[in-house]
Amino acid sequence: MNLLNAVMISKKKAEIRIYGVVGEGWFADATPKNINEELDALGDISEIDVRINSRGGGVFAGCAIYNSLKRHPAKVNIFIDGICASIATVVAMAGDTIHMSKVSMMMIHNPYYGATGGEAKELRKQADDLDQFREVSIEAYLSKVNITRDDLIEKMDATTWMTAKTALAHGFVTNIESESKAQMSFQNNMLMCGTEEILNVSEFKNLDEFLEKENIKNSMKKIENPINKNLKNTEGVDEMSLEQLMQEHPELYKQIVQVGVSQERTRIQNLETIEQRAGRPLECIQKAKFETPIESTNQELMTDILQEMATQPKNVEVPPKPENKMEILLNKIDDAKAGGVQEQILDGMTPEEMKIKQEEEEIDDIVALANGIE
């Protein structure tokens, strides 16, 4: 679903929205290609309002959008409507003016790879690449902020969330809007940033502590239960079709879609983490992603993964001590890769019989763990 759009406010002024995930491909809501196409379509204008409500996304895509806005001859006014986090904050630095709603939030941090793997040489290169990505962000921030480079790096290292007041004090923004279109609400550990961004607070580093410290949870309006609000008397009422829901309750429809998009991204990320740990592409993972969509902890999928990995070479690396059930599950997959079959004969069993028994026990253990993951 593409939430990016551009509209003409007047003959010489336009508005562009960057709402949702910045990146490339099917998962992205705002892409460099779309931004450039819309900038080109605007023609000869003198001013552009760019409204941002984004958790961030891809570094390359964000930098490309930043450069496109910086190169445009029109005056660029940035308006932060809800959340402006990660690479979206770099995009915001492209503004000649940067306005932040008093009910919005900003977050800066160091770039990172979501899932990584490889030998030592490859990992060192990835670390060097991350340092270069961080320098790009630092240069963009330093073009606006009034704090030192060392202070900025300290805040990035700490993954720092900021209110509009704090962002203004540090120079990340030039103005605080007393009135804006931004609507923030909170309930059941879900932060609603308008209808475009729905964040699971537990998935974002330091966000819960920030909300508590600033007393933001209590100050936000609670999300009304749409079922209680819209369907109080359902006796004798026909079921509502998807088209009816979209037409009669467009805001509720958008919220439902965004929850689905967020859950699908998490599902894909978990599957890719398992494939990364396996050390090679797995056909069963590809099918689980796109052909027969299932969760990463599905019992049949766990069995398929182990069977497909049966030809993997032995891995002698000692895994770190697991900290949670998902880590234990991934370590079990490592064990399956390594083989780990004892050479001695126990209770009169042949080595082949013992290998079969051990593989069956590993499958049972992984299935049990998968069923216990929340």
C-alpha cells in the first residue's frame, strides 16, 4: 500500500507526504523513485511542504530522498506530523525549515543490520560499512544542530528519543507547531501515530522508558475499541463486507490494514533470521514467505527446515548462551546443521540407528520450543 502522495496547494506551492517505511521494494511506503517522480511532476514551483510520519527504513533510500529534496530549487519546509525516527530524521534535515508538532516524537540512533552473518572478514566489512553510514547521518545532523559532534554521537550511541521541545533545544527542528494534524494515541503497548504508523513499543529500543519519563502515555488519548464503538448492537445485523468497512469506516479500515502490514513484516523478518542462521537459502523458507504463508514457528515448517538442512557441513563453532526461546530455537537449528552425532554405540544401537533417533529427538525438541514461543 503506497501512502506517499503529492498535492498542489497553490500554483507555486505543493505538499508531499512521506508516511510509513522509507525504502525500496514491496515493503516500502515511500521510495526514492516515487519521490523523484512526484518532484518532477510538480513542475516549476517555489515551495514544497514535506510532511513526515515515518519510523525510518533503508539508509540508501533515505539518503537518496534527502539529496533529491536538497537539490530541488524550491524552498523545502519539513513538517513532522507523528513519528520521525532513524533514517527519516536524516530526510528531515533536508528542510530549509523544520516544524515539529508538539505531540510528535523524534529518534536518532546508529545504523544497524537487521540480520547478519558470514565469516570474520565479511563481518568486519559490514562493521566498516555501518561506520560509513553513521558518518552520512552525522553530516546531515551537523548541518542543523547546535550541539557538538561528540554530544551528537553520544546521543546516537544511546538511541535517543526526543520531544518537540528537546529537538528544538538541540537544533534538530526550527519551530514547534502549536496546532497540527498529528494525532497520537496509546493503548495495549501499541503507539498509534495517526492512521499510517502503528508501533509495538516493545520492538523499539528505549521507547517505553521515554514514554514513561515524559508521561506521554497518560497524556495521550486512549484508542477506542472500534468493535464497542461501531458495533454496539449487532443482533440481527448482517455481516459487513470488506468494501462496506472501507466505505463506512475508512479510518478503522486503515488501522486494520496497518496492523496487518506490521505483522507481515515481522513474519518475514523472523523467516529471514532463520534462513540467515542456516547459512544458505532454504526452499521451504521461500515457500513459507510467498507461496503458503505460515509463521516461522510452524510445526511442519520446523520439520521441513531440518530435513532440508540434512546435507549441511558440520559446524564446530560454539553458540553463545541463549537468552530467550527464539534464540534457543535458532541454536537448535545450528545443532541440526552441525550434525552432532556421537560415534559410540549406546544400548546396542548401531551408529545409523542412533543418528536416526537423535534427529527425531531434535525435531521433537524444536517443535516443542516453537509451540512455546510467544
